[in-house]
Amino acid sequence: MTIAFVVGNGVSRCHVSLPHLKTRGSVYACNAVYREFEPDVLVATDRPISAAIQDSGYALRKKFYTRRPLPELGALTLPPCYFGYSSGPNAVGLAARDHHARIYLLGFDMGPDQNQQFNNMYANTEFYKKNGSTPTYTGNWIKQLCHVVKDHPQIDFVRIHGVTTAKISEFEHIKNMRILSLDTFMDCINNEKEL
């Protein structure tokens, strides 16, 4: 069975070793993660960060998807089925398109941090809000993820829940999506247990 990890940038993933995930499956990730880690597939849909990724030369070395690639810089165009979706849902869609049997969603917090503020690993950096900012609206992400998961009923989707991960009622009624605690996930990853 092939496994994929799709990495969002919510702070719940701050103690997870992304390089270690690569030893267990394929890693798909979003946006500024490229500053510290090269996943198997990177996705960015917002134009400014997408341009920065391409200008860095990243897309000439690694697989990078965006909506409108800059000429001759190596980026790939997102498939049309989720073209208008945000980066995270598109990364999940690409992992599903690659026919992984199980897809773990890590750092898809979709809610504010413990202080009810902006929840992102890259707060206070270029292209991101400041710490203390109001949380980003997540309604579109939720709708988009529901569509992607329901489009692939044969795949087992597992959303990892940490302290800052919001409970999403829309996900509770999707048969092929389940919840796994961050502690249980970390125990499996760190101790080489079966996922």
C-alpha cells in the first residue's frame, strides 16, 4: 500500500520531522515549506509566492505545481479538475491523482491558534500575515477538501489532529475520512510502527 503525507502549514505540525516522513511515503507540501525542506511535490497557487519559488530555481530541480507557470522556470500547471482551488486542497488532489491508497493530512489546522489568532508556521515572514493577526477564513478550504475527498472514495484520508487543529463538522460525515491524534501519529512515525 502506498502512503502520502500532505503537509499544510498549521502550527500543529511544528514538531514533525518532514525529512523523516519521506522515509515512510511521498510528501506533498505547500508554499513556504520549500525554504526548509524539499518535498516530492510542492504546490503554490498565490501568485507572489509562486513567482518567488520559481525565481529561486526550485522548480528546475523539483516538482512544483502552480496555476500559471512563468516561462522556462520549470513549474508545472495544476490539473484542470482543481485548478481554482487553494494550495492545500490542490496538494491533496495531486496525491489522490497519484493513486496513493492512504493520504495523511498534516498541519491542516483550519482554525486559529490557542490565542484565537493567525495559525501558520511561517507567520511574520514574506508573503504571510504577522503573528497576532486575525485568522484566515477557511470556509473555501473546507468545501474544496470535501470535494477532493469525496471525488476519491477508494482512498483512505486521515486528518491528523493536534492541539491547534479545528474540529470541522463537514468532515465528520465523509465515509473515507477519519481522524488520528497527533500523539498517535508521532508515536507511529518516531517508533517505526505501522501507520
